[in-house]
Amino acid sequence: MDAKETFSKEMLEEYRKSGMFGLWIAEEYGGLGGGITCLAMAFEELSRGCAGLALTPGTSALGAIPMYLAATKEQREKWCPDLASGKKLWAFALTEPEAGSDATALKTTAIKDGDFYVVNGTKHFISTGKEADFYTVAVNTNPSRGARGISLLVIEKGTPGFSFGKKEEKMGIRSNPTYELIFENVRVPKENLLGSEGRGLLYLQETLDYSRPGSLSRPWGIKWPNWPPRRKPAAR
Ligand SMILES: Cc1cc2nc3c(=O)[nH]c(=O)nc-3n(C[C@H](O)[C@H](O)[C@H](O)COP(=O)(O)OP(=O)(O)OC[C@H]3O[C@@H](n4cnc5c(N)ncnc54)[C@H](O)[C@@H]3O)c2cc1C
């Protein structure tokens, strides 16, 4: 799958059957209640075989963690069951061509127009790009306020004006696709705002705190494919 850049639908089905997508989510929202540590342990094991395959439930969790942290009860009830069952995949869209390590430099705007936000901009390096159903997108709803204008919107695939650009050629984790996302006058209902306007950076920092154990567990799984070592007892 890695060599051929195959995004495996069979593997998705296996994940769904095993409850992988809901491993970290509370039982009241349809998950298994395992939390972030449990998820990281699962990713480590999966990454011994194929880190790209581990990235798909990883990205779905990463995309959904800000929603889980900042959403209203109604939003959680609306999105969590399909997230936990794996019926709908999520992705996380923060990085832009000119905003990587310095996420506050992001240029994607979302300007309020009645009951909608009108989104314009480009994201790149987005994991599970094109395959995910929901994208948690970092936008600026008040560019004059700089980093204090950053907000998070959930944008559904298929919304008019939302398209996919370049697919990245990678040296690894190739069974998970990495895409550019393009937003051209995309009208997003105001109900898809997570938390409050202008507090996006705080939610993002909290999200990265939650997601880092999972991110680190993948290279750990790659690094130690045969851990713990099964050495033959030394000859006496
Ligand atoms: C395979 C892959 C999948 C990804 N998936 C996602 C995803 O799903 N969603 C998403 O939003 N993003 C994703 N990313 C983007 C990732 O988060 C960024 O690549 C990362 O934030 C770094 O940004 P950059 O690539 O623009 O590098 P830069 O920020 O340009 O950094 C380049 C180098 O400069 C160094 N550097 C930067 N600033 C400083 C400084 N002030 N002082 C000293 N050194 C500095 C960095 O450490 C780095 O070595 C993905 C990236 C990859 C490669």
C-alpha cells in the first residue's frame, strides 16, 4: 500500500469494525472511552506495520479534537456518532504555504455575511486530504486583530467553492494522501464555528497538547518494529 500509494478502503472497514475511530471518544458520544493514551498505544502498534495506515485514524482524531474540545453539546451530538463509528472521516487544516511553524501567519479568511462565513484561502500538506468528509479549518475571522482573529470552522467536503489542489509526492506514509485544499468564496453556516470567534489559537494549542502523544507514537512504532527484542539466550 505504501509503495503504490493505496488508500485502503478494506483497512477502513477493519478500523470501523474494531472501533478504532472511536477509541478515544467518550462512551456517551458513541466511542470506547479509551482516551488519548490508549489511542497512542494503538498507533504505535499499527505503525510497526504501516505508519501511513495509522495516520488515517490519527488525522481523523486530530481533525475532531478541536471540535470535541470547543463544540457545544449540540455540535458534539451532531458530529460525534459518525466520527466514532468511522462513517465520516475528519481532517485538520492549519498549515498554509506561508504559515507552517508560525501558524499565526495564516492568511485564510472567513468573513461574516449574515448567517454564513465566506471563506477564501489555501491550505497545504493536509493529511487524509480528499478522503475526509469534514475539515476543521483554521481561518481568520477578523484579520485586523492578527492572531486574535483566528477561529476554527468545520467545512464539509462538497461545499461549493471547496476543491482539492496538488497531491504531495512523499518519501513515506504514502498510504495516506496529503493534499492542498482550496477555498474560493465557500459559504459555511455560522453553526459550524467551533467555540468563540478569535479564540482559535487557544483551541489549537490545546489540540496539539492532546494530539502530540499520538503523533509521537507513530515514529516510535516505526523505529522499533521488533520491540521488545527477542534475543536468543547467550550460549553458556
Ligand atoms: C506528511 C505531512 C503531513 C502533514 N499533515 C498536516 C495536516 O494534516 N494538517 C496540517 O495543518 N498540517 C500538516 N502538515 C504540515 C506540518 O504541520 C508543517 O509542515 C509544519 O508545521 C512545519 O511547517 P513548514 O513545513 O511550513 O516548515 P517551516 O515552518 O517553513 O520550517 C522549516 C524549517 O525551519 C525551521 N524553523 C521555522 N521557524 C523557525 C524559527 N523561528 N527559528 C528557527 N528555526 C525555524 C523549522 O524547524 C524547520 O526545520 C503536514 C506535513 C507533512 C510533511
